[in-house]
Amino acid sequence: MTARHAVPAATLEEMLDDIRRLVECESPSADQGAVTRSADVVSSVGRGRLGTDPDRVVVNGCTHLRWRFGDKPARVLVLGHHDTVWPLGTLDRIPYGVRDGVLRGPGCFDMKTGLVQAFHAIAALGPLEGSADGVTLLITGDEEVGSPTSRALIEREATGCVASLVLEASGPGGALKIGRKGVSTYQIKIVGRAAHAGLEPASGINAAVALAQLIQDVLALASPEHGTTVTPTLARAGTTTNTIPAEGSLAVDARMWDAGEQQRVDHAIRALTPSLLGATLTVEGGPNRPPLQAGSSGDLTSLALQVAAETGITQLSTMSVGGASDGNFTAGVGVPTLDGLGAVGDGAHAAHEHVLVNHIVPRTTLLAALLRRLLQGAG
């Protein structure tokens, strides 16, 4: 490292200890007790590095953490989440550990290492009563399930900022994420009529048959030329093997690069009709996250690449990905958003999830330098 404002390499051991503490507190999104315990640990680690406690924002039982620095209006939002997809007990199977420069453990890549990088980068700015003036750090507890309780908080904290820096894990090779698809999710229910499958099948209205046609209708809404996918993901019908199914349900995951496609798919799904006479169809759900379009970062991407070169990272790339994050929300309210600033590694949501240790300090240095540059423009 030849970084002008480098985070001292000696802090790596401290950062690894912080990451271990976060990883070893399991935090599956659906378990509010686990998320609350995780919030306690994240608060403790953050307090140790930042010197102050966060605001605890509890919405419908889910705990989110917010640090605000200084008296100036918020200028930069640093964004992350502390919940994971891993169920309690995963640590028994995939324990925390570092071997041959590779860090493993549930949630290490997505995205607890990124949280630690955020703590250390903000601390590296200097005395927080002055140097970090205008920074808000928001760590939510329900990102992995669509951010149902945190979306309004995220959008409120982002509004008026000049940048949102998202500490989600990087793309392959450490790439920053400058574009993400929007996400819409639906639950479609078909109601038919039950009947005995042997005695009088013709008197029934077979919801499973209607569901089979519905799956084909949903698949037809995709648009490969626009990169739009509309995917049936979970289908259910029937109660017993000798009964005409009276009900069926279908979950649908739709992803697209632009808002126009999101609207088109939404209208089309709501216009679907059942193929069998007498069956009824209802649709719940809709757009969950707006697209984070590649151009929404404006000059922020160019600034990040410039700062990366200045801090010794010479091969930083950018990419767009199909997965969504809370960065979609900040981009949706018009804030330039740069995502994927967190850990370098691989295996989000997979058993081989890991972080490359030699990238932790350089990425932290990059974040600190980028924050410094953004705050210097506060005027």
C-alpha cells in the first residue's frame, strides 16, 4: 500500500477480531430475537471504534442502528445491514476462521466484513466531532427479506445526501456495483372447486390445471431483449391425492433493468386471468425495489475510481448485477449510489462464502478516502 491516507496495516488484527464478533453472533432475518442480539453486538463493536452509541430504531420489532456525526445536514449516507440468510446453528457447520488468507463464516461476505470496514473507515477520518461531520451510518436488520421495516428509514436518511455508499460485498475481483436490477415479487392465488377425483372429477374446477397454464402465462412476460426475467419460484396446489385441488398458489420473482419494464410486468401480472371457467385469480405483492440504473451514480463512480488509484488500487472495475440491495432504494430517491464497496471474496448465500483477507485494509482505505473527498466538497 502506498496510500496517502492509508488505514494503518496494524489495524488488520483488530478488524479481524471485530469481524469475528459479528459473524459469531448469528442473525437470520426471520428471527427477531437473533436480530436484536446481533444489533447489541454491532452496537458494541461500533461504539468501540466510533466512540458513541447509535440510535436504535425499532420498527415492528426489527432493530436498525443509526449513527449521525456532526451538526451539519447529512451529506453522505453509508449503508449496510446486519441480518443474514443463515439459520441459527450454521456456525456449528461453518465456523468462523481464517486460514491461508481466507476468512470464512456465515455472513462474513454478505455483509459483516463490510460493516467493520465502515466502522474503521469512519474512525480513520479523524476526530469524529469534526472530520466526519455530515456522515450518517445506517445499519438495518431486514435487508435479506426485502427491507419491509427499513425501507422508509433508508429513503428518509438518504434524501438530501450527495452520495450513498453501500457496503454490500463486491462483485468478482472486487468490482464495484454501479447497477442493480429492480425486483418485484408476487403471490398469485387461484381458487377452483374441490370434488372427488374418482367419483365426480368433472364437477370440480382443478386449480392445479389452472396453475399449470398460469405458469406458462407468467413465463411469457419475460423480455430477454430487455434483460427482464419473470420467474415462477414456488407453486402449490391440492390437499389429498384423491381430491380435485380447490386452491393453488404461485410465487413469482421478476427482475428488470429499468422502471418502464417494472411497470409493464406489474400491469401484465395484474391482468392475468385463469384458464378454467369458474376459477378465480387474485394477485398480491408488486414492485419491491426500483432498479439502480448504471447512470444513477453520476460522477460518483469516476470519483471512486480516481480515489482508488490514489490509494494504490489500480485494477478496480465496475459492473451491473441482477441482485438487488438497499442501494436500489437510495438510487430510487435520486441519490447518486455506489454499491459493492464492502468485502472482496465470493459465495454470498452459499456454503463457500468467504472473504479475502488481503483486501480488507485496502478497501477500508478506499472508503475512508472517498468519504474524505465527498465531505471536502461540503462547502
